[in-house]
Amino acid sequence: MVLSWLKGRRRVSDAADRRLLIALAGGEEEIVRTQVQNALDVIEAVAGEMTMGRALELYLDELDLDEPQATIVAQRVLARLEEES
């Protein structure tokens, strides 16, 4: 996702390119962390009404994330749930 944005852009210095990539990656990581926390909150909110798997599936479907990002969020949610049990 980050690299596709850079395609077709004018050339910048290597240092600026590096800073930009790091900043964009950090931003994407923060988005994923937020999505994971939101998914955990949804799972907790509906715990008595549906399974964790179904709640996570509905959450990801509603977000309509692209495939790599949906997989990353799902894996991190499951890992956090494992840590908490």
C-alpha cells in the first residue's frame, strides 16, 4: 500500500524517501493497532450473543479491508485473545 503511493511521484532524495517510508509505515501500523483494539471491543461487547469468530468476521466484513490488512488484523486479534486467556 505504501509503496504503490510512491509510484509515479517525482524523485526525492534518498534521505527524504527513507523518512517518508518510515512515517507512512508508522501510520499504517497505528491504524492496524486501532483496528485490533476496536475489533477486541466489538468481540467483548457481543460476547454473550455470538461467538468470537463470528464477531471478528462481521467486524472485518464491515470494514471492507483489503486482504493483507484484514489478515494482519485477524491474526493480531487472535494473538491478543490468546495472551489474555
